[in-house]
Amino acid sequence: MWYLKKCLAIDNRLNESSLFNFKNINESIIDSIIENSTSVSDFLERIEVNVIKYEVDEKRIGFLEKIIDDVSNKKWVDIESLYFESLLKIKESSYDEAVKIGLVTKLNGLLKILSEQLEEYLSKQDSNIKEDTVYFKSVKQLLFCENLEKLNFGNDDFNKSNTLILNFNYTNLTHQWAYEQENTTQINIHGELKSEENKIIFGYGDNTHHKYLELEQANDKEYLKNIKSMSYPLSNNYKKLLYFLNNGRIEGGDNIEHQLNFEVLIYGHSCGLSDRILLKTIFEHENCDVIHVAFYQDKNDYFDKTIEISRHFDKKDMFLEKLKPFNKKLIIPQIK
């Protein structure tokens, strides 16, 4: 919704990079729509009532329309999965190869703009966050070892030190928390905001998809430009993760003997297929003992996540062995 409002605002309306172009505008009601819209569906209803029209960039692909449709109806959207669906749709279309490559290049351009806008939005949110709130104290209590034992996380052999926070959301919010804990580190596996050394990785990560080989054999780099595994080697983050999984400790962290086995706590990740190559590596690793799932609101969210987690296992008996049963104490705190 933030980006839709931005595109509607007069300062950005004529911006060539805007993906949503608004027409038939009554300037007197624009500020009211921007200030009072509470959701994407509410925003769209307000512009429809005021007979404002909008167009999206590149209708043949259908990528932007599907994003708006999903976020309006489902209240949530997996942009990375929709990107991959659009990529396959182009590949399997009846267009000749030159047109296909042109559309894939356009699709990659759309994703790049969305990635840049996401980075701008998150940077503004990140700078406005205050950590001294009841909410963040609750989050810390759930995430870190000294309190997790009180929540029945782990077992009697759980090593309170030697913790890795594998951060997927680009921000550095938990970096200070990790710094405060003994033998704890954080890897921003998909990049950091405003970082040249660790740029944001935004794309799709299921190299095991049955259609992926067709993209590789298309013999044009545009098809693979936003496949996450292509970007992992640009930093040492993935290598650091593998070292932790294989050795049970943080590379270069200390000389203490550690147990090889590790436990996983999933916190705030949907576990969708857009991160399959990474999650599969973690979940099916021989040193992974158990998987705990923090949930949103109720058991329904836990159930939905178990379905997603199961998709990362080739051996379904291993999935059932590793997944911990629903634990009502692992509820994710929410800002009121």
C-alpha cells in the first residue's frame, strides 16, 4: 500500500519508474485518499469511488496485477513466487524467442524496481523503530536462549551459547541483540539495507522445481538473473551458514568444543518455496535434530507452516521425526 500511495502522490505521479500510473485525478481528494486508506483493498475502493483510473506497467506479463489481486484478497503476497510463475508463463508462451527474452528482461526490470522500493520502505521503517518497547522485550524473550528454556524450547542438552540468527528480512534489528549474547552471531543471508558489500537478494530459490532445468537450458542469462542461488556466491554468507551446519559452531568464533547437532526455531518466516534450496539444506541436514515453529495467533498458522515445511523434505518420515508438536508458548508477540 505504501508504494501505491507513493505512485498516487503528485510528486511521483510523473516519475517514469512508477509501476502504477493514475489518471482522471481530482487533486482535491488525493491527500485524503493517501492519509485515510488503511489497506490495499480500501485504497482501491477509494480511487474507484472517485473514478480514478490506474494502469500497470506491462500487462502481457500480468505480474503486477497478480500482486495487487493477492494482497487485496489474501492480505498477503509472495512476490518472489509470483515472479517465478511469471517467468515460467513467459517461457512456456507461444511468443517467439526474441519476444520472450524481451518480456523476461521487462519482468526483471519490474522486480528490480520493486526491490528498490522495498529497500526504501524498510529503511524508513528501520530508522523509526524504537527497541525499548514491551513488544521488543517480548520478542527477545522468545528468541534468546536464557528465556527459551522457560518456554520449553530445546531439551536438557540444549547449548545456550553458540546460536546463529539467520536473518531473512534485510534489516539489522536483531544485530545488537546478537551482539549482546555470548557466542551468538547473525547472518543477513539475503543482504542488508543500503549495503554495497551485502546487497539485497530478491528473487526465487527453488532450484529443484521440475521446470527449473528448462530455464537453465534456455541459454539466456535473463532467465536466471533473479534465481537466488546465482547471487549467494556474491558474498560469503552461504559459506558461513554451511560451516555452522557442518561444524556446530561459528567459523572463527572460538575454540570451544561444541555439539554438532543443532535445533531450528522458525520465527516469522512463511517457509514458502521461494527459499526452498536454502531451507531444504538446513532442514534435511544430518545435524539438524528438531524444528520448532513459532506461530501467529493460533494453531491454524502452525498448521499452515507445517504444510510449507513438509515441501522442503524429500523424505517425509524425516519431516515427521524432526518437527516439534504445536507449543502454545511459542506464540509470536504482536504490536497492539
